[in-house]
Amino acid sequence: MTGLGPGAQVLYWLPELSVLVSDRLWGLGRMDKFLVKKPSLGRSKQKLLGTTEETCGDLDCAGEESGGERKRPRPENTGTDGSLPHSPWQHIQAEGLSCDYRILFGQAEADEILQQLEKEVEYFEGDLTKVQVFGKWHIIPRKQVTYGDPELTYTYSGVTFSPKPWIPILHRIRDRVTLATGHTFNFVLINRYKDGRDHMGEHRDDERELVPQSPIASVSFGACRDFFFRHGASRGKNATRHIEPVKLQLAHGSLLMMNYPTNLYWYHSLPTRKKVLAPRINLTFRKVMASVKR
């Protein structure tokens, strides 16, 4: 078991059962320090490219106190032909951490996609809603399902998942991710959080089915939620180093690319936020190897 360190109010951090009691546990500052700054383009050139402050995505969620509603400007000019909104990439970097973030869908399109996901995605039931933690089975604090190419499997926390066949709305999202990044994906894990009480414990996406050094594309719809990275060497009472955690806030319609080697060194989590009343759906697109035998 891994302790949370001095001052913690939770004694043990279980990957699927943990609750973050207080931001004090993280010792967080602003996450701006982790952004890689780029040269300023100047106001006129920003307007030409559609990347002024009025149209850019942000890493902050101003509306968390009111149930997760966003209060910042958003790009609205996503084309019906699948063209991308004018939102620049923001690179997030720390020791062993490399991520890229942007708004992928404008407000109206993101709202439409969220409604379709709520109607069309069919979540797992029964034993597939449980995970194994230290030899005991527990019901996960959210809804979950996988979709993907035939004959793929994906195993974590003692459960092997076989994906459901792709549906059109997932093709649409996946195609947009590919257009934005140049990467293709054959599998997606979908998690639905009904409100801020649903959460995801601290973990790494390092399963052996994943194509080595491949990125993971995380697309979020609905309530804006805090998302944390913690370096493996800084976890618990026996931490060997002090490396500051990284806090992000993932907005409605956003894309976070977790690039290699992030999942080798950093654990991530989505902690409980009781003031968030709205649902959130997160899709993590992955490259899974079909040849892995278990």
C-alpha cells in the first residue's frame, strides 16, 4: 500500500477507491509554470490565425463552483466538413512528462456530441463494472465501456475487456482526433462520471497490450474536472524525490495528448469534486496490439 505523505487525511491510496480530501495533499501552484511558452505572434497575426484570447482554449475551468459550467470564451467555428476550430496547441512539460492540449470541438458541436454519446453509448454491466484491488473486488465509482476493432482485448485491475463494435459517433470523434494529431487509434475506453462524486483513482496507463511508445488521446465532454499528474518517485511516505504534481482542468470539447514517456513516470487521477453537479464523459483513444496472448 502507498501512503499519501505528511499532512494527508487519507491513509491509503487505492487505484479505484481513492478520494482526494483536500488540495493541500498536492501542494499545488498554478499550472502555468508547466506550459512551454511560445513567441508572441502579435495581435494582428493572432487575428489572422484565429488564435487571439477571444477564441483560444484554456486550461482553466472558471465554472467549477457552479456545477462545472464553463464561463470562458470558446471557439465556435468548427466546420461541418470536419475542419478544426482555431485553437492552438499548448505544450505541457515537466521531468518525464510531455502532453499537448487544445480545444478540439467548438461549443455547439461539443454539446451535440455529448447528447449523442448520452443516447448511444451502452455501458458495461455486471462483473465488468468491478475491479480487483489488493485481492478484493470493488464496484468502480463511474460507468465504463470499451469500443474498438474486432479481436482486441485490454486488461487492467484484474479484468479483461473485449470491445464493442465502433458506432458512428465514435468514428466521428476518432476521425477528428486523427485529423488534429496524425495518429490513428483502434480502441477507446469510455468513462462516464455522473457528477463530481464519481472519480478515477491514481494509476498509469502502461498495460502491455498498448503499442510501445504510442500516445493516448483523451477527449472530454461535459463538466470541466480537475485532472492530476503525480510523479512515481514522489508518491507516498517513502517517496525518494519531491517533484511538484501537475494540475490540469479538462474543458468540454478538449483533447489532451499524453505522449511518451509520460505514462512511464507519472500517475494520473480524476479526484472527487462534490461541487460539480453535471456529468462528464471522457474517451481515451489507444493503440492496442492484436497479437498479445494472455
